[in-house]
Amino acid sequence: MKRRHVWCGAVAMLAGLTVGVLAQAQGRRDFDAEYRAAVQGAKDAAGFEFLGTLVRTCLLPQSGGENTSDTVPDYVADPKKAPARDTWYAEPAKVFDDVYFVGGKVHSAWALTTRDGIILIDTIFPYNSEELVVGGMQKLGLDPKQIKYLIISHAHADHIGGAEMIQKKYGAKVVMGAPDWESVEKYPNRFKTMAPERDIVATDGMKITLGGRTVTIWLTPGHTPGTLSYTFTALDRGRTVNVAYSGGTAFNFVNNTPVPGIRNFQTYIDSQKKFAEKAAAVNATVLLSNHSEFDEAVQKNRMLGSKGPHPYEIGAKAVQDYFKVMEGCARAAQIRLEQRQATATN
Ligand SMILES: [Zn+2]
């Protein structure tokens, strides 16, 4: 019996090899093997640190395409339709000496303090930015009137939702990528109550400096055409640490047809490679995101104050692994589209 099993295995292996060799000889690609290798690479990089990112980008069904409608969202047309508070409320937290979490259970916003005012990153939805961002800052002893710059990582309602209110109320200068400014201007209904006036158009390598502190902006198109990511420093109990902030993660672009899906995935992959290099160049050991699903912000906030290492400081290798998860999952999805294209043309 034992011998037979060995034989069966050997025969199966040989058969597999023969199919692979035949496919190669005929110039055909083994798409399944390529797909499995890409997913495996993402799984290996994810470990336990980035399960949320892996699940969202590799395992869950994708959304299939971008929203091209211009309709007023339900929760703006009728505020009573906004999700219940207990589905989104989370306590704000002082994460580093000069970085404050003012987000919710699902979405994050971050306040960076400087001696001359505050740089705010993202604003969550129109229905909860007042309580989470403004209220969160006040709870932590920060004055929202001190917000000088507001950087929006991309123009989706879960990040730009409070930008119009914060610009109007506090006069903050809003920074956003060019294509996302265009999309806000193109869809007045979709961005109703969420449309700041155009202030600063982000460029690659742009430095936003305030009170001796600098946020360097990197254009990372993919999630949206104008998605921004950043590198900056933070102080952990007086010690400087380098932060990489990843501004867009899920595959929200058209991703279910080879054209333009293959190209869209390539844009996304190129951005991950580029930003991984920027993160490595500054030796980023902290990874921040605008969704807790990707950086575990809400869980990590609960671990703050422990005597051990800072819960957000995961190390330079883990920061690089984050981008490998995104890149591997995007590549896997892109291989499937390449497969579809090859099958359709053969
Ligand atoms: Zn988004």
C-alpha cells in the first residue's frame, strides 16, 4: 500500500510536470500556478500583522468598479439614515507625543501637532466628522482652530466627509491630489456637503511644513487616481520614529474586466512598489492607514501605555511586508484578468 502511494504521488507529480512542460513548450502560461504564487507571497508577507489587509485585498470578492454616479448619498439627503453611532464611535487617543488618533471604529483621522498649529489627515464621513474629529481633538485637549492644513488621502466620502466643514469653520488649507480635486468638482451631488474649495494640489515629493514639522507627500494612484501617501516623523516618548502612511488600499477601481482592469492593477502595483521604496528610504518602522482594518489602529490604541514596545512600531521589515501584501494581492487579481484576456483571444 505504502509503495503504491509513493508511486501514485510520483506519477501525479510527473503528470503535473509534463502538463507544465507542455504548457511552456506551447508558449502557454500556467495562470493557476502564477496566481497561487502571488497569493502565497501575500500570505507569507501578511503573517498575523496584516490579516485585515490580506482578507480585503486577496480573499473577499472585489467591488467590481468605481462609482460613476452623481447622486446625493442617503445619509446626506436624510441624516436620519446615517449608520447608528455605536457602529462607528471609538474613543480618540494620543498615539505618539505629537500624533493623535481622532477616528472611529472603522475609519481613521490623525492630528499631527506642531508648535505653530495642527496638520490634520483625513476627516471621515459628514455625519460623524463633527463628533469624531472635532470632538475627538477637543477631548484630547487640542483646539480645532489650530488646524492649519488638512490633507485628504483621497476623495471618497469616508475620508473627505468633513473637509468642507473644517475648511469653512477653521480656515484650514486643504491639500488633495489633482484627479481627486477634479472628481469632487465633477460630481457635486455625490460630494454634497463634502466639497472643500480647491486650495492646494499635491505634487509628488511636496513638503507640507508647519512649525518645524514636515509631511512629505507621495502620489500613489491606484485606489483612486489622486490617492496620496505620506512619510513623516513622530516622537515616541521623545524618540524620533519614521512613519509611512498608506492612503488607499482596496481595489475600488474598475477591476472586473481585462480592459482597463489590467492597466489599473499595474498603476496600483507600481504605486505600492514606489511607496515601499520611499518608506524604506526613511527607515519607516510605523505603518499608518485610514482604515483600522488595515493597521489595527483601534486595537492598538487599547494597547497604548504598556511598558513594552510601542504597539504601532512594527519595524522596517513589517512595514515593507505591508506593501508586499497589497502588491501580491493586486498581482493575483491582475493574473486572473490576464488569464481571461488570454482565453478570450485564443
Ligand atoms: Zn477609499
